[in-house]
Amino acid sequence: MTLGQVSVPDGSNEIAVIPDLLRVLEWKGALVTIDAAGCQVENAALIRDREGDDLLTVKGNQPGLLAAVETVFATACETAFADVRYDQHDACEDGHGRHDERYVTVIYDPKGIPDVWRDVKAVVPVNRERTVDGKTTRTTHYYLSSHAGTAEVMAGWIRGHWGIENPRSEDRRSDNLCAPRRCGYHRHRGPTRAGRVVRSAFRPRRLIMPVNERSAPPRRLPRPW
């Protein structure tokens, strides 16, 4: 289902109208996932001003932020996570002829993030190994969040967002959330106002996910590379 939509003017692009979409909905008690195109200071500030939390994909369109996030992770690895508050979670998944392994690390209270990014509570690197038809690829994805969730919870939000960005064909009709497919909408911290806009859904498990703070003792996971 679609919670809200804003038309993109001729000659413009989706990035320009994301703030308009964020202003339409109520975010109190919610966490919003946004891909790299929407990873903008203005968008993060809008979400925080409306008492929501964010989970932003960080890529090369924000070179300074990406460098800072990479440094946080690299420094933690170099010191074997000494004096670093963190959590980790791994997950494996098989299906459609592929094997996926994801290693999610959450580094809390990161240092060195540019001050323009407000209320940053966590940096989330995700090492991903995918094998398809015997060919293996390894990638690292980075996220920034104002919510200090466990690695297991963050992994669920990120996996849910990937499902929205890259839906299987049989799920396409129900995965377009917050057109133009830039935002995920998740519930946490108990009751929210989401009920005012979420009336029905074909697959509610993909649209609204409860936070479950079941954090295991932090541990360093073995990595395949």
C-alpha cells in the first residue's frame, strides 16, 4: 500500500520532493529508512523534528559522510573493537538459486561524524556475501541511524528496506511504500500514530515491523574475507 505520494515536477527528480513527502506524514514513534539518494541533512532533520528516527543509506553521493563512517568502522576493526560499544548479528538465507550471508555490525555513539548530521547514535556497516550459480561477490554497505537498536533489529529493518527497493515480482503490488519507493515505515517504542494512515496492507509484516530489543552479548563474528 502507499502511505503518501508527491508528484515530481517536470525537469526535477525524486530527491527534490522527498522533503515534501516527509512533511505529509506523522513520524512520531516511527523509524524511516531512506536510500542513498535521500540521505540528505534536510531529510534527517525533518524526521527528527517530527520526533521520528532515521536509518539512512550512506554512499558516495555524500563523500564526507561516507569517509567518516568508513573511518569509524576501520578504526574499530584495527583495534579489535577495544573500548567500542557495539553489537553484531549474522544471517544466512537461501532461495531462488542464491546464497546470502550478511554480517551486521552496529557501532554506538560513533566519533567523527560531521556535526550537521543530528542525533547520530549508530553507524551500521553490513558485510554481504552473495553466491549465485557458483559465483561469489562481496560488498560492504553503510548506514547511519538516530536509533541505537540492536544489530538483530537493524538487520531486520535493512532487510525489509532491501525488499522494498528490490521486490520479487510476486510482491510488487504490495511493496511500494511511501512513493516514490524511497522510504520504509517501521513501528517501534510501543504505540504510534501510524494507525491514522495505515488502514490496511496486503503484507503488513513488510510494512510495519516491531522493535524487539533482544540483544545478545557483543561478540566478534568470524568473517569470510
